[in-house]
Amino acid sequence: MMSKEVSVREIMGDINPIVNVGTDKNPMYVLDANWMTVLYEKATGKDFKGDDDYVKFCDKFVEEYNGGGYNTTLTVKKVMN
């Protein structure tokens, strides 16, 4: 798991990795794959290989994001643990 030395701010930087490509009425969010790869590597300490572990990690991120009120910072904190 992730070292407590790495902060959410270090991972997120100044970008919003989640983009609404829909409308305000019917949002459809897209997650930046490059950003997720970096998050996966920092959170797990593993190199990205596009394997089942990565897919499960991304699924967990999406589940936490959708269930947590679309709060990116909170979601990152949850998947870091």
C-alpha cells in the first residue's frame, strides 16, 4: 500500500483528472488514464502492467468517486488506504 509520506496533493497536482464530457443535466465523466496509471503506481508501489490488479484498482476508484459525491480528493484518500 501507499506510504503516508505521499500526499493527495502530490498525486493530484493542479489538474482535475475527471472531465465531464456530458452536460450539466446528463453528466458523463471520463477519467484520465495517464493520471490513473500514476495514481496506481504510487498507491500500490507496483509498476503499471494493465493487468487485473489495475482494472480492480480503477473500478474501486470509480465506485468510490460515484458513491462519495463526486469528490476527487476524498476518493484519492480512500483508494490510497
